[in-house]
Amino acid sequence: MKKLSVTIITRNEAENIAGCIKSVSWADEILVVDAKSTDKTVTLARSLGAKVYLREWANFSDQKSFALSKASHQWVLSLDADERVSPQLAGEIQSLLQGEPACDGYRVPRKTFYLGKWIQHCGWYPGYQLRLFRKDKTHLTVRKVHEGFEVDGRICDLKGDLLHYTAETLDNHFRKLILYSTLEAEDKFRRKKIHWHDIFLHPISAFFRKYVAQRGFLDGKEGLLLSIMSALGNAMLYLKIYELQLKERGEKKPESDE
């Protein structure tokens, strides 16, 4: 059976890390790259047998790339701290690695628990994620956020769900939107020209895409809230890109008349 390394990046994930590690306790190696957490993340990870590396936070891509470089085994499963490998997915991965995998990378369907409900629509499910791969054929995309793995080879899909326990409250979701929109704006502002009307039109489009085209209405009030939050996140992104472009052109705020 081929051995498996699991990599997890963390920063103050004491509420999540134990559940994440326990869901892959069958793996041959569990690596946690921690950005100097101030809570009990590191203590909990070590108590559950994980090998912990402390590393100053750079960005998501750099942290995951570092974690990948530390993996001892050829097959790697990358997780976020708020994710869990379902029993079905665990069995599927173990069965796959007992033989000779036909592909170099595998995507898994990710099922998200949002505000107390499993989301089935809004474009969130199955939400395939490339997470299992051969180390020697994989690298990270260079982005500050929404990073991803790229595999030089054949990619296949697995059936078992990766369980994602995302925002438990709207406040938690707001905080993520503020952070991610800032990082994404910094990535995109030089290659995406923004006009003032984009700030209004794109968020409206984002809402209708989630709620109507991707049938978010079938997820009840949680689908409605998710669609509204998606529109807000989109508005934050375009506002921040627009602001960065104004600054780059040297435009300043008008002086006060007072």
C-alpha cells in the first residue's frame, strides 16, 4: 500500500484542528504548518500525533507550498483546518492507494455546512476540489488567495465527500469576506480594468447567479443569506480593485472645504 502524507495549514484553529486531524488519523503522516498561533492549535495538533512546523505567515499559496515540500511521501492529501474527510472518502482513498492509482491527481466533492445547514446548491456542491495528488507532479498556483494545486498529469474524480465546516455565523462570514476580498483585489487590480458601473452590476449579477441560476432558493433561508453575502463579497472586491487603481493613477481624495 502506498503511504500518504496529509498537510494542513493553520493559524488560530484550536476549534477545528482536532476534528480535522482525527478524520485522517489513518494516514501515515500528518503535517501541520502553523503561522505562530496564539491559541492551543499547536498543542492540540502535537497531542494528536501531527508533526508541526512553525512558519511566519506569508500567504495561503506559500504556506501550502511549504507544507507540500515537507511531505515525506509521494502521495499527499491537502486539507484546510475546517475540513473533515468523510468515512466514505477515507475508505475510497485507502482503497485507491492499495493498488496502482490510474491518475496523478484526484478531485473530491466538497460539501459545505453553512449557518447550520448542508448547502446543496448555490454552486457550492459538489464544488470539486483537487486535493489528492502525487507530490512530484504538483505545484501551487501563485496567488494570495483562492490558491489551487496544479497537477502535470491525468486528473480523476472521487465520490466520497470532503466535509467543509465554514462560517458558523454571519459575523464569521463577514470577516472572511473582508480578508479574502482584500487579498483577491491585490492579486487582480493590475490585470482587471474596473469601471464605476462594475461596482453595482457585478454584485447584482453574483446574487442572481447564486440564488436563481444555481438554484440557491432551494436551500431555503440559508441559500438566500449565502447569495446575499456572495453579492456583498463581490461588491467589496470591486470597490477595493477600483480604489487600488485610483491610487495607482495618482488620484487623490478631494480636499475638504472646511
